[in-house]
Amino acid sequence: MNELLTIKDLTVAVGEKLLVNQASFEVSQGKIVAIAGGSGSGKTTIGLSILNLLPAALRIARGQIIFEGQDLLRLNSQELRERRGARIGMVFQEPLSAFDPLFTIGQQIDEVLAAHTSMTKQERYQQTLEVLSQVELPDPKRAFQSYPHQLSGGMRQRAMIAQAIACSPSLIIADEPTSNLDVTLQVKINAIFKVLKTKNISTLLITHDLGMINQLADEVVILRQGNVVEKGSASQVIATPIDPYTRQLVEAFQ
Amino acid sequence: MIAKFSLTGKICFWILVLMYAAAIFANFICPYHYDDEDRDYSYCPPTAVEFKDHDRWVHPFVYGRRLTFNEVHRRVYVKDFTQKYELHLFKMGRLLSVDAPGRFYLWGADARGRDLFSRIWYGARISLSIGIFGVLISFILGLIIGGIAGYYGGWIDQVLMRICEMFMMIPGFYLMLALRAVVPENFNSLEVYASVVVILALIGWASLARIIRGMALSVRERDYVLAAKTFGVPDIVIIVKHVLPQTISYSLASLMLTVSSYILAEAGLSVVGLGIQDPIPSWGNLLSDAMQIVPVIFAPWILLPGLFIFIAVVCFNVVGDSIRDVLDPTFNESSTNL
């Protein structure tokens, strides 16, 4: 298999308490892998571990995070910074707070391009408009000039995805990208992730929404209190859950 | 922003504007150069401008002065009605002037017969600008050091904050004297000015850095700072573009309050004779003439520079408060609700 991201025995601790306990799973090229579980199950912690941006109190006690053949946990801060945004994009749950209110959407996407590429200002402008239209924003030029608060929730989330794909990364980590959106917008955002998949961009989807997993994910990892209780192909896990906790989740969803 | 100031805030703002305008245009509004002395007029009291001559309205003029001595051999200037000097408007590039040998002392003269009015406004150039430049430097230092300490936290924060505390631990005035002692005494006036600016900046940056650090500590927890990190934006860009702008409303208000303390500090340094040196005037060294009681009793106008220091400090404080009230409207509400 062509593994883009391999997580082996990842253990994250705060003090003596383990938030994530020996989690292992893989994300293949061009696949959408979902991490599902209730609140506090360690979903977001795994997402931030990959970028090595855990809060100061949390530490990675053990494990390996192998991305494109290199263990991210062994890279120095400069090498990590070169990968964040450029090879791995992140989509946050609440784009209104994930964008700086003082800058326009265009300036903030431009900032990511400026950090990772040697493009001229004009090239960056073109590239920003290009990614804004890729996420099907109706008027990319207007979105470019808009401040975060001037856009609707759905448009902001698309702009967030545009920022994540600006440098054509190979992996996107999406942390509950649709949980604050209404159902019709969720469908549209899901469609964007499907388009990204056709472009061979893998997505690590962090969610508690089994409906979204059902529609999007190829594989699913079920987390419970930091332990991986079940993993496998998404359709199979949802159709025939083995673990009692997975069964609870599926029943709650139905 | 000024439109939202309280009435006192507006008044103080415009007083400051006037004072800065007077300082900038000092060589136009002042009748004499700051070092234009005439020792025959030592401690000459303010000159009265006459509008009437033999009960007829005439072009404003001043009488000459004749020096006499009273019964205790003290200098007394009496009007010499035989000498009249017309007040000229816009002559020789000066707003008001009289022809020599007449002298025109609107606010009296100092010991060497130099016009106090002129010396105050030339001195305002030093006193009103030194605080601004000092604040600019300590502001930049405070923003950079506070921003770095707050953003990174950990041992960087510890080291920087302990350095700040070392500066804050020493009482400001004595630190200032100590720093001044390091400066060579053969400096020319521009070098002294620059060194006073640096000294002022060094005593004030620490408290600003501490407060910026506290604000940066809270701003760095915001999602967009984390988002910028996940996108691999360099730390220095995050600090400058995403963290420091959030502290600007506080910084602006504290900037104004710091300017006033720097004006006082420069005056303190100059009063004890360690600041700007005569003949260049500053409000501080003008006031040092009023350190002895006898001249103050017989020539009370030499206290005037103190009045201007007072006005400038009060105005900067009120304007600083007004800026804070405008930028942070909840501040007053919460304090009255306590």
C-alpha cells in the first residue's frame, strides 16, 4: 500500500493521564480517513500531534508519526514549519475564530503562500484567486477582499479550505469542518472534499458525525477515551460494528 | 477618535496641539533667539504693552526701561517715558518685535536678560519632543520584547521578564542618574539630547514590555494564532501581524501616559543640571534657575516653565485616559459597577 501517513503507537499524556493510548492507523494516498468518537476521546489531540502543535501541558510520550517517509516527531522546528501549510493543511471547526479579524481572506491566504513559496506578489494573487474558485466560492475576487466577518459561515469554511489547499498539500486535517454549518451547507462542503480526493489529496477527517463518515470516508478509526476500539473500511464498520461502543455510536446515529 | 473624547479630553488635546505648534514655529512666534541676551535687563519684569498715548489710541508700543536701585540696593526697572518703541508685526520673520535698543519681554527676563517667552517656546522643542522620541524607542523595545516573551512563553519568557524586573527594581530617577553618569561630559548638545532620549527609553521599556507580554500570552491562545502556526507562518510574522495588533488599543493609551512621565523625567534630569545644558533651553533647565528662593521672590515669572511642564503632563494624562475610554468603552462601566 502507498501510505502517506502512518501513526504508530501514538501516546499523548498530560501528567500521568493518557489522552491518547497507543493509537495506530494509516492514511493512504488519495483516501479520506475519519477519526470518530465522542467528546474528549482524543480526536483533536491526534490531529494536533501530527503538526506537533499540542498545548504546552501535553506531551507525546511514545510513538511515531511517519509522513511522506519521515518521522514528524524527529524533525526540528524549521523542518516542521516547512511542512505545516505546505504539505499538510488544516481546516478548523470554527473559521470565524481561525481567521484573524484584522486581515482580509486574501491577505491571509497570501501569507501562507508567502511563507512557503517563492512566488511573486502577482503570482500569489493569481494562485489565491485560483484556490478560492476551486472551493466554489461564487465571487473569488470579492471573497479575496472580504474580512472574515463579512462572509457567511459556509463561505468562511470554504475560504478556510482554500487556505488549507493553497500550497497544494498532500494531506488535509479537517477538524469537525461542518459541525457548525446547517445541513445543506454540509452537503456542499462534503462535495468539496470529494473533489479534493479526486486530486489525490488525502483527508484526515476528525468528526463525530457518522452521516458525514458514511458519505465521505473510505476508512474509519473509532476512538474511545484515547483508545482505538475499532478500525476498518467505513461502510463495513458502520454496517456491522463489532465493538460495543461503535454499536452505541451507530445506534445513536440511526 | 478625537470627536469621541470627553470635553476635558478635547480641550487638553487642542492645548497640546497648540503647544506643539508653538514649539515648531518658535522661531516665528518668539521675538528673540533663545540665546539673545542683554545683561542690562537682568530679571527685567514683563513688559506692559501700551495702547494709549496721552489718552489717544495709537499703534501698540512699549516704553523703554531705566534701571534704578531702591533703598536696599535692589534693581528696580522703571518705565522711561521718553523712549517709545513701536511693536512691529511680521518684521524680520518674527511675529512681534521691537527695534533695538528697546527690549520686549512678554513674560519677563532671566538673570542674563534673555526673553523668557522665547526661551520657553524654544525649550518646548526639547521638552515636548524628548518624551515622544523616548517613548517611541521604549515602545518598540517593549513591543518586541513583550511580544516575544508572551508568544514563546517558557524559559524565553522567564529570562526576558527577569531582565525587565531588574530594570524595574531600581527606582527610576536613580537609574536615570546612574545612566547619565555613564555618558561622557564632553558631548555636544545634540549628543546630550540623544543620550537623554536613550536614558528615558531604558527606564520605561520594562513596564510596557511586561504588560504587552501579558496581553500576548492571552492572544496567543486564540484560534487564528494556532491556525497561522498550522499553516507554517514564521513566528516573527505571527507576532508582528497577528499578536501585537491586538495590544494596540492598550499600547496607545499607555504611550500617552508614558510621554508625560518622560517629560517629567527630562525636567528632573535638567533641573539638577544633568540634562540639556545652557544656553540651549529646556523646561527643566529653565526651571533650575528657580531653585533658589531669592530670585523666585523678586522675579516670580521664572517659575513659568514649571507651569508649562504641569500643563503638558496633565494634558497628556487626560488625552491618554480619553484614548483608553474611547478604545475600551467597558472600562468605565465596569469600574462604576463595582
